[in-house]
Amino acid sequence: MVRILREAELPAPPERVWSVATLPARFEEWLSLHVRWPDEIPTHMAAGSKFRQVVSLLGLPVPMTWTVAESTEPSALELSGEAIAGVRVSIRFDIAPAESNATSTLRVTADLSGALVSGSLQSTVQKFADTQLETSISRLSALM
């Protein structure tokens, strides 16, 4: 299993971070793994809802089916996804006000598991996912 943890301070209050980070129509602006929507773009992230998305895994387009495991506005979003060959992804965003109400602390935890992300590919997937998460957080911060 691959686990990535990132934390960053963003220059906006939690409500603003939430409004950008959880709106699927804005994923292409900041989420570096996003490739395209194979269906209609989801309009919200309610707990229990499902959607499909094509993401990039090691540069290859991979269809994912996501379930929103938790959606607590404006503080927590957790997605659980499945892809080909038993690849599973869980990603959790925790958003908290920082010392100043004008900023937020974003904590992201991503877990990837399955045959394609273990063994000899594990370190490659770890580096790829870590770089993509860092890029995504930087892009999200720039949108604030």
C-alpha cells in the first residue's frame, strides 16, 4: 500500500477552500490527476453519492468510480475509489481554520492499494502520487 500525507496552509478561510476544492467542475483547474469526465460532471459531493472520473496514474488514463464516503462542509471530504485490476484509492481532505480566520490548514491523506501499486511499482507510484499531490495543493492555493 502507498500512503501520502501532505499538509499546507492556504490563504483563504475554510469555506472558500471548500467551495473550490469540492466543486467537481473546478477539478481541472487544480487537481493534477484529473483527465476528464466520462459522464456528466457531478454537481455536488454529498455522502453516499457516486461518480466516474478518468485520472492519470503514472501518465496513463485510468477510469475511476468514486464514492463520497464523507462530506462535512466545510471541514472534511473523503472519497473512496476503485479502478481496473483492483486498484483502490482513498483520499481525505481535512480543512481547518488556521490561527488567522483568513487562512486554513489543509491536510490530505491518500492511500493507494492493489496489485498495480505494490511490488516493484510501489516506489514509482509513491513518487508519482506524492508529486501530483504537491502540484495539486500548490494549484489549489493559487486559486484562493
